[in-house]
Amino acid sequence: MSDFNYPKVLIFSQPFNTNSGGGITLTNLFASWPKDKVAVISYPFMLTQVSTDVCSIYYQIGVEELHWAFPFSLIKEKPKSGIFNPISTESRYITHRSNGVRVGLSSSILNPLLKWSGLVHTISRLQISENLKVWLSEYGPDILYLQISNRESIKFSVELINYLNIPTAIHMMDDWPSTISNKGFARFLWEKRIDREFKHLLSKIDLHLSICDEMSSEYLKRYGYKFISFHNTIDLDRWTPFIRKDLSLSDGPKILLFSGRIGTGIKESLIELATVIDDLNNEGIDVRFHIQSTSKDPILFNQLKKHKCVVIKPNVEYSKIPELYSSPDILVIANDFSADGIRFLRYSMPTKAPEYLISGTPVLVYASSDTALHRMFLRNKVGHCVGSQDPEELKKAIKLLLNDLEYRKMLSENAVTFATDNFDSIKLRNKFQALLIETAQKKKT
């Protein structure tokens, strides 16, 4: 496709980066899209490590668009609204400073209180400012693409759609509508209200996208719209040289590696894994549990560090991930078994899943059998799955993956084949981009 055929895309909320699932997926799906035809509107806190490889046009939501209710208006930062420029076109990352103490207090004390009380849904609102209207007019988008996850962004998305009057796509990464208001004394009120507002937004969408087929099936039943699934993709040219060929165990301590996001739905399972691995060490099996994540949760990390087996590894650049994933003895995916964790991640598919598979390193999936993740790995025999919160079963699984070389080889071969057939960047990117182009050509009435 020539540049002439590409519409101008405006993305709301999720910036391009290599340190979040949404950002990585976005980067891989939009790679090869003309750079001058991609722009992002996003919050300041999300503009922390922004990649400019695919997009260098960013508008920062600031004081002109984001309005806080009293008394939060007195204490909240007032970032400047407007174009957020990279230092130069050669810069790979744009770095936005944040106050560490402020962020820590908010995440540990203020945010949980606001969620429980339901105030989180009312204390702020977004609106299209005059400055943003000028910028939107100058850029002239042809299609709007949404990755959102809260009430404020639902309402602002509707405002953007009404103002721009252009075709719109929404891409759901997690089943956040199921957990957005499931706690607190006013949860029933907010569940109904936000569900109604979200359904109103969906009625205005031209292209509905999900993260996996199971989410698409569920959303068809729940909301009545056909969702087309697009997950993270794999650049086979970049990953193939690092596919693990030798499935024998490494010398010295055996290594289990967990890499990726730590947060909602991924906390308790890591502690459970660390406890089981400590038990294996007490039995004389020399095993280390490496954890590599950009997430910052000091309380959880302090708990994890109490386990002798745990080694917190420094972050690595995304370009080094293929080599990283081919080095441990077992790669780990861990989801919590709590009701909230299962509800949030039931229809999710981790960004790292295709990357784990193409690495050829055997994968251990510790997640409820009621999740799309567990079912995909089990159904295709591409990883060993423990689907119940059972320390003994988890211990047996680790021993099996460490001791049975033929089983390791079988999982590895199946995983590489499955990843190659289902997550090839070129195939999926072409399909994704063709859908956006087709949708953009639809005229709004």
C-alpha cells in the first residue's frame, strides 16, 4: 500500500512504548504506517518512556482539558496542555518527569480510598479545549483509535467522536468493564451507570477490536457487537535467530523467569510461586526465581525479596528480550486465583505470550483454568498448565519441566510452530491495517 492510501490515525490514551502491553502491541500493529499519519493524545503520566519509532506526534492532555473537582484541584499537578515534542527526530524516547513521593502516596493510600468510595469516577473530567480543537483541525484525523480503561476516558471518547465525526475503532486489552466498579459501598450504582455509558460508547464505534478470540465471543454475547481479535505480533526475522534449540538444562542453579507486568491480577501468584520454589530448594533442588519487570510495587517486591530463591533482575531494553527469553530453563506466566484477578484477566492474553512461545523455552502457565490464557496453552499443548491454586501441583509441574527432556522438547517444538503460524507480524499487521483503512473510508452520517 502506498502512503496515499493510509488515513491519518488519531489514537487516544495509549502512547507508543516498549514497556507496556498496550504500547508494545500498538507499536507492532502500526509499524510501517506512515509516521506523519499517526498522532496520539495522552495523559502526562503515560508519557514517560514514549517510543518515537512509529509516531512522533503527541498531544499532552493538561490543565486546559483535565479538570479536577475541589479540593483535588488545589493539590493536583497542573501540566501544560499542547504538543509534546521529542528532543529531536533521532531521539528514540521522550522522558517525562514525575514526582516519586507523590506517585507513591497516591498509589498506596489515596487511589484505593477513591476507588472504594466511588469518588474516582467523579473527581475529574476531560473536555476538548480550544487549544485542542485548533490542534485537531491542523492535524485533520481520518479515523479515531481508542485504548481506554476508565469512566473519564469513556466519556471523553464519546465527546471526541461527536466532535470529530469520523469513523472510530476501539481495542480492548483487558476485561476492565467487569472490574472497574466492583468494590466499595456504591459499587452497584456505579456498575450500572458505567455499563450504560460504555454501551453508549460502543454504539458509536465502527470497528470493535479485542485482544483474543474468547474475549470476542464473550463481548458478542454481552454487548451484541462483533469484535475482531488482534493480539501482539512477532517479527519473525528478529526472533528466529534466538529460538532455543538445546532444551537441556543450564549448568548450576536452574532458572525460572517471570518477565512483564506486575499489578492487577498478577501479585499473589508470584508469592505462591516463590514459596513453592523455596520449598524445592529445601528439598535439595537448586532453583532460582528471576523476576524482571518495569512495574513498581515496593510492598510486593519487599515481600518477594524475603524468599531466598527470588532474584530481582534489572530491566533490559526491548531489543534484548529475544535473547533474554531463550536463556532460562523455564519461562513463567502467573495470574492470581482471586475472584478479582480471574475476573480482570479471564479474557486477557499477555503481550509476552507470543514472545514466550517463539523463544522455544518451555513455558509454565500458572493461571485459572477459567482463563483464555490457560485454555490456549493447554488446547495447543504449547506450555505446561497448572489451573488450580495447588502448591503440590505447582511443585510437580516444575519438577516435570526440569526433569523430562522429551517433554521439554515437545512443548518447545509445538510452541514455536504455533507462534509462527498465528502471530506473524507481517500477516497480522497487514490484516489490521487493511481493516483500519477500510473503516476510515466509511463516511459518518
